[in-house]
Amino acid sequence: MDTKKSDFIWMAGGPQGSGVDSSANIFARACCYGGLHVYGKREYSSNIKGLHSYFQIRVSTEKVEAMVDRVDLLCTFDAESVVRHIWEVTPGGGIICDTGVLETKIFSIPTLPPSFLEEFRKNLDEKGLHPETVNDLLSELKKNDVRIYAVPYLEMLKEIGKEVGEEQLSKLTRMINVLTLGVSFGLVNYDKKNVEKAINNIFGKKPSIVSMNLLAFNKAYDHAREKFGDTGFKLNTIKTDEERIFLQGTQAVALGKLAGGCRIQAYYPITPAADESEYLEEKQVLENGGAIIVMQTEDEIAAITMATGAALTGVRSATSTSGPGFSLMVEGLGWAGINEVPVVINYYQRGAPATGLPTRHGQDDLRFAIHASHGEFPRIVLCSGDIEECFYDAAQAFNYAERYQTPVIHLIDKALANSNMSCKMLDPRLVIIERGELLNEADISGKNYRRFDFTDTGISPRLPIGTPGAVFWNTGDEHSETGHITEEPMMRTRMLEKRMKKLDTADREIPLGEKIKFFGDEDAPAIIVSWGSPKGAILEAMEMLKNDGYRTGFLQVRMPHPLPKEYITKVLGKTSKKIDIEGNYSGQLAGIIREKTGILMDYFVLKWNGRPMSSDEVYNALLRILQNKAQVRQVLNGGS
């Protein structure tokens, strides 16, 4: 991949609205076109424009599913990005910056918050450094074998302006992101054709914009090749026959919904869930002639009740939200639960509680998803661990909802929602539609239909509302088999038992492989238990530990409710070290496992600072455990 490492880490940072996302998407796509594997991590502030955001791209000849704790090439749009990420650049790496920021005084950068500056000053004192300007700081970094590539962006833009006849510099500064791309790819001597293809892909709807950006890219690329020459990095393309797709987690969920037959999506905008609904809005008219209705409602209560109403008509319907929105939905969730409505909720976790960290990662809502709403009623909770699972799980959620006639909560976290990844082409042909006991008019002809009929499985044959020849009631109250309100104790006992029986039926019928996955050695002396996005970091850490001579196993819990407790008990009962890894404070999955099986974890590796786990920090935490040098509880705090 390059002369020193097996993969290459590129990062772009700058103010929101400056083109960080588009530059990263161009960089990633260009690498994908060259046959390389790509994993991208997007971090942004809860601000429309101006505050800091960054996008980290990991490129490799092998499949990658997590980020690591280093940057090989830092591409900065402003002075703040240099200061924020300077210590992440690895020795032998480089920093691209504008010559115009070199004399900026570090402690006068207005967008750096006081808390950051306080920690940064402490860090400088510990290193014995006292820089005043960005240039002073970069000069210190050169001593650590980090190369500085200062580029006169303003002069380049003026030259481009003359060539295209554009005198307004404000219109040209939008291309700084493409200039940084040109320098980046010039430094690693990457094939221009793939980058030009990516630029056309991103800006293709505006030919004039494409031509200007191609001009900017080539000018910066040539500048880097002429001025900086051979940097020691060489990003080579590779040949592959594998058909791949590059997409974001929310896009994978949206595509999975379409493949799974969802035809109604109701939502209220909230980060990061709104990306999914907006993507569905772009795809409302399907290639096969069908369509999906995407409705933005006045609030989250309306969103879940609208989706529930649609499901009652027999249409596959869903809503998508995040923590604060789901908090508002719980009354509607309870109504769907008591009426046995097959509605799907795609729940994107973020930092909590309250507004919490609106645009940052969190994995705090597992127990809430399992227990949300007052009273007891069945629901199935399904957790995706990577972007491919996001696609297939989004489709499968509708099968579970309709087979067991209960709400299904598809739990995803922000790290997956806003990650980008190249993966093997998703195959809609693997999606099988299972509608459960869904009747039609002919099935009930001449019969007295009872919507909530008592059955051995707890599942009553379902009929869409409005079907000729059938009458039944839906109410928020407890009810009889036909749906009439009742407060009789015997009916209440039987009806609640009927509904809860569905969990046992689901637990018995759903294949074990859909509820849990095992990786590694079942007889290993150390078994890891986790769920959600830590999966990628754990798998990479396990591979590193294997190279060190350590045997480990990994239980990825994909369905925490109903929990496959017998299999978990079997696997964990054989190991001497049981390790829980989660992105929350209390180790929620570990608590659920203890509640259901009586098994207590020996070690906890936890993180809740709003950033996802990296392969490096998971590896280091596990290594300490395996070497018997760890405390019971390790708290990770990596990420900028």
C-alpha cells in the first residue's frame, strides 16, 4: 500500500460548510474506483455552519470495518484543524495546510472552545513546548519526522479565476477542498483518472462546476508533484473482479427498507436519523414502477401513529428516529403493542440523555429500547453491527414485525449511521418477504372473524382494516378477542399472556444465526461479548491478538430481546475470562445477560465520550486483560 504501512489514513478537517464532506466523498470514491477498500468516519458539530468537522478515510488492500488511532496525511482547511488534530499525525506522516494560516496565533483562534484550549495548554506544558503561532507548532512537529506541506491556496485560486474569467474570490474559495484533494493525491502519486471520475460523480449535475473543479484539482496535483516530489507514500490501484458498493449506514438502512417492501415512511427530522428519510425521499419512485410514500410529520408522536395506521391497512410501514424522538414515541409504541401492530422503528442512538450530544456517537439506549412505554408488551429488538447488516436487518425487521405481529425496533448507532464503507454489492435477491398470518376477504367468508383470537403461539390471524365482511375494533384499552374494551380480570389475564407468548414463539422459531454470531474460538480462554458498532474494532483487535499468540472468541449479540440465553450460557460457561465491550457507562448488555442467565462479566471495556471505538484502543484494552494487567473496568477516551 505504501512503503511503511499496510493501509493509509487520510483526514480532512475544516469549518462546517467548507466542503469537508464532499472532499472526503471524492477521496473515498476515487480510492474505490482504484479497487481499494475504504472505511470512512464522519464527525461534525451540532451547528449548521462554522464549527469544526472532520472526515477520516482509511484505505486498504484488505476489507476494513473500523478506524485506527493515527493519521498519515492530515488535510486542513483552516488553522483550527491543524491545532485540533496535530498530535494524531504519525511520525513519517504529513500535514497539508494553507500558507495563510501559518502566522495565526494559536490561542486567538475564535472557534476553539476554552475547555479545548485549557487541555491543549496542559499538553504543551507536559511536552515542554511554548509555540505562539501555528508555524511555531508545525516547526516543533518536524522534529518528530512529520512533514509539512504548506500550499498558497489563495494564489492558486486567483490563477484559476483568471483562467475561467471569475473575479469574485468568494465564489472561488469554495474550491479549497478540491485544491487540498489535488495536493493529497499528488503527494501519494495516485492515478488522476480515478479522481477525475469521482469529481464528475459528485458534481455531475452541474457541468460548469465540474470543469472548474477539475481545473483546480489538476493545478494542485501538479503543484504537489513539482514542489514536494516523492514523499515516500505511494497509493497504488489494484485490480479486482468483485462488484462493490460504497455507501453510508443510513443509506444501507434505506435501501434495505425498499428491498424489504416498505411503502410508507413517516418521520420528523432529527440527527442522525433524518439522513435515512431524506435518502428515501430521493428514491421515492422505484425502478420497478412502484413507489414509497415518505411523509414528514409535525412531530414524532404523529410519525409513529401515522406509521401504525398504515400498518393496520396491511402496508409495510416504518418510522425512523433518534433518542429524543423515540422518547416522544413511547405512547404510540404502547398503542401499537396492545393492538399487535407490525410497525418498524429504526432507532439511531446518539449521545444522551436529553439533547445530549446531537451529532455524536452513543450506545446508551439498549435498555430503553427493550423497556420503553409503560406496561408490558412484546417487541423484538434487532441490533446491526456493520453496514452490510444494516441493509439486511432493515429488510428482515418487517418479516419479524409481520410474523409475530408486534413492533420491531431496529437499533443502530451514530457510528454506523454516519460511517461510509466499501463493501460487497448488496443483493436484494437474498431478501425474502414473509408476511405471516395475513388473511384476505376470501379467508373469512362466512366466518365470525376475531382479530385477537386466542392461539397457542399468541399470534392471531391478521386482516387489514377495511376488509369487506369483517368488523373489529382497535383501542388503547384492554380488549376482548374482537377488540371490545374490557376490564374483566380473567380476560385481562388471558389477553396479556397471549401477547407475551409471542416472545417465546419468536425465541423458538427465529434461527440462532439471526440472533447471535460467534467469531473466533469457542474454547478460547477469553470470550468477548458486544453488540452494535464495536464489532469492526473488536474483529480487527482479535486478529492483532491472534498474531501475538492469543486465542479469543467474540459473541456478537444481534437480538438482545428476546435474548438467546441458552447459547450465551453455553459459550460463556466454558471460558475463564468474560469481557464485555460496549459504548455506554453501565455495561447495559452485560446487565441484561446477568439478569437472564445469572452470568457476571469479569471485565468491562466501556466508552461514552461521543466517539466510536478504534481497533487500536480495543486491542490495547484486551491485551492488558489477557496479560492480567487490567482492572475490572477500563474506560476508553480516544477520539478528537
